[in-house]
Amino acid sequence: MNGKPDLLKGSYYANPVIDTPDVSDEDRKAYPEYHGKNIWPAADEKGVEGFEDAFKDLGRFIFKVGCELAAACQPFALAHLNSSDMSLPKLISTSQTTKARLLHYFPPSPDAAPAEDEAIDSYCGMHLDHSLLTGLCSAMYLAKDPATGEATVTSSPSPESGLYIRTRGGDLTKVAIPSDCLAFQTGEALELATGKKLRATPHCVRVGQVISSADAPKVSRETFALFMQPNVNEQLSPTQNFGQFSKAVFSEHYEGATM
């Protein structure tokens, strides 16, 4: 990510709304990152029993709220959208490209940099989402008992840990999402569709200073993000549809990278 190996987290991607997108073979081949079929563990897979149902339940709940938020944004956006026929709730609700990402941030290394030397984006590099809207849950922190291996919910290991955004004025602000709330970020697709009147939100994640003693519990960070975006053939600007825009974004981030 941003030219650096992204080794501090693991991800599970799936479309919680549609298991197999209903698109042409041509589109499926051209955009496999959006139109692939979901892959789920067995319902009784040890350790992740009920994973598929839980993933879909959470993803669809965020999706429903996101569609309602898009409808609330429509009157303002309509004055700025590149086409008067464009409907934000319709772009999201009819899309085949919705993508959810379940993230597991590995416990920080005991020899992590001290707070004064730690980059603000040490867990996840500063970036923009290329969605219309991104729905976010509150982060969950899990402490793993060194003796038993059991994980229990715990508090954040550091007051500096967590999500940071950069405001339009350039200020860096830590965002704390209450455990019973959702948060939504604007993405680059919405910025493009509104001629930059609604700006994408630059954001990153910081590890923060943690206790590094050998007997301290290992604390991981768990989050869930839902990227709500239009179909690949939806026109966002006079010169780009969402598929073309996505290819340009992927090329910018990953061109020349080896996997």
C-alpha cells in the first residue's frame, strides 16, 4: 500500500448482498475484483461457526442504513451531480459491486517504534476509499491470553490507537465510533460524481504506543468496512464510468507490485 508491503493485517472480502453477481461474462472477466463469486467457510467450520450468516447480517444492515443515508444526501448532491438523472440511493441499491472487508490487525510487535517515532499511519497507510460511501463499525480489540490462547474483548491498548481522518482544512483528527453506532465516509467515486463538492475522506489507522512486556496480552484490532459503490458501467463524469475509474485507482496503487 502506497509503495510499502502491507503486512500488519489480514482481510476477508465478500459481497454481503449478492453471492454471485448477475453480470455478463465480459464484465465478469474484465472486473474479477467486483464480480467474483463469494467463498465461505462451511457453516460448521471449527472456530468460525456461523461466519457466513454473521458476515451477511452485519453487511446487509450497514447496506440498508447506507441506502437511507444516500437518499438523505440526494437533495444536496443533486445540485452538484454531473447528471441530473443520477440517483445516489439507486446507484448503491442496484449495484452488483458492493464489497465488505473484515479486517484483523495483528498485535503490534514488542519492538514497535516508540510513540515519538511512530508514523501516524503505522497500521494502515493514509488513503482514500474509491467507493461512493463506506460504512464502518466501531473497532473491537481482542486480548489473547498467552497461557490459554483464549481471546476476550478488551479496551484499546493505547489512547493513540485507532482511526484518523484529515479534514478539508488539513487537520488530523482521531475518530472514535461508539460501540452502538455506525460511521460513514465519503469516497472518491462520490467526489468525482459531484465535481469535488463532496470530498473523499483521507484516513489512516495508527498502532499507538502499547505495553511491550513479555507477559502482556497480545491485543489485536478487528473492524468491518462496507464499500458501497455503483455498477462498473455507471457514468460518474463525462469521461469516466466507475469501472474505468477503478482501473485507474488500482493502477496508481499497485502498478508494478508483485504478489
